[in-house]
Amino acid sequence: MTEISKKGHKKKANGCLILVIVVAVLILISFVAAIYFASYRYLTLRQESKKASEHLMKQSEQKIQQAAQSIAKSAGDFEERIDTLSKSVEIQKLLEGEDKEVVEAARKIFQDYKETNQEIKAIFLGTADKRMYIYPEMELPEGYDPTSRSWYTNAVQKNEFTWSDSYVDIATGEVLITLSLPMHHNNEIKGVLSVDLNLGFIVEEIKEISLGKNGNVMITDQNGILLMHPDKALIGMPIPVDALKNIADLGDMGLIKYTYQGVNQIAAYSKIDKFNLTLIGLINKEQGGIQ
């Protein structure tokens, strides 16, 4: 092989090596770029997801608080209504003594009041001398003493509007609560006027709450018993989440992060004044809340 041929062969080999190196560098650059953009995309999506999650939590907390405030406001409305009822002449006369015409007039007042207030299940007046008037009329046990009942004694003791604990009517499944007002005559408490309220109107209120795609809303009493839940089989049962069982003992409102059945969840809660209830919104993107 001549010297010229050797130089040509070496030059050709060097050219191939350079080409291989260039191709390798380009592949490496492409690989690094792909990793960079994939990482950037991942971090961007993660940040966007975090922001969306934080927005959902804040929005859900606000919705729960606003709903609780709206429901609590209705308590004040009911107090105003029963206060107006207590001032009617016919009801005041019942405190002075029993008269057939007065009783009939008061019964008509009770009837009209109930028919114009659909949330009211029953209206009743117990007097200090142990008389009892109730609408709709029902047969009471012999010797029934209204002054020994908690709705009467609590109102007398506090000498102001009192609210009972909420409870589920076993016969109807309705959630009820009793509002009572002491009535005075000559500066003495002569009786207590009460109404049993059906809290079904709260169900209509919370139906309007939307928490993400699969959020659930429920209500518990002060003992952690479910009074309202999408799964009616759970109503009247303790809330089946350990992290939420003592939610009534926490602050008036807030957020709780917890894990239920291996899934991370968030609960936004707010207490409902006077009704002694807690409104809870559950956010669970994977399963849609407690099942």
C-alpha cells in the first residue's frame, strides 16, 4: 500500500469516528432534553395539581361555612316566629286559666300557625299549673306533667329561648328539634311554648352544595351521630371515621386531613349555631367520600 493510500484510509477512518461522535452527542443531547422537558412537565403538572387542590379545599371550606351560617340564620327566624306567636292574645289568655272559648281560639291559632309553617311538626304549650295544649291533638298518658319535661324545665331554668338536642324520629325517620320559649304573666313564668321542628329543610339547603366532582355533605349531632348522609342506612349511626368522631369538640370551623380505607381525604366542617349540629363536607377525588 502506498503512502498516499494509507493517508486516505486514515483520513476516512477519522471521518467515520467524528461522525459517530457527533451522532452520539446529538443522541445524548436529545435524551437530556427529553428528560428535562419530561421533568419540567411533571413539575408543572404537580404544581398545577397542588394549586387546584388548594383552591378546591379553600372553596369547599367557604361553601360549608356559608351553608352553616345560612342554616343558623334560620334558627333566628324560627325564634322570631315563636316569639310573635307567644304574644297573641289567645295564647296569653291560656296562661290565666282554662276557658272553653279561649282554648278553642288558641287551638285555631295553633292550627293556622302550623299550616303556614311547613317545618313545624307540632306546637304545644305547657302551663305552670300542669295543663297541656298541643296541636295536632294527640292522646297523652294519664297524669302527664309538662312541667317535668326537659323542654319545659330547660326553658324555665334559662329563662330564654332554648333548643333541644336534635334527634331522629324512629317512626318517620325525620330529624327533629324542639324550640322552647318561657312565657311570663305578671313577671312570673306561667308556662312554656314549644314547637317541634322538622329539620328536613336543611337537606334542601345542603343539596345545593357542590364539592368538586365527588364530594359528599353530611351532618352530625354533638355526639357524632349522623343525622343526614347520602347513604340513608348510616343515619342514626356513629360516623364511621375515627378522625371525625370528635369533630364537635374541635373549633367552630376548619379542615381535617385524614386517611380512610387507604385513601387520603379532606373534611371541611363548620358548626351550626343553636341547632347543635356540625356540617361536614368530604372531598375524595378517588372514591367520592365515605361509602
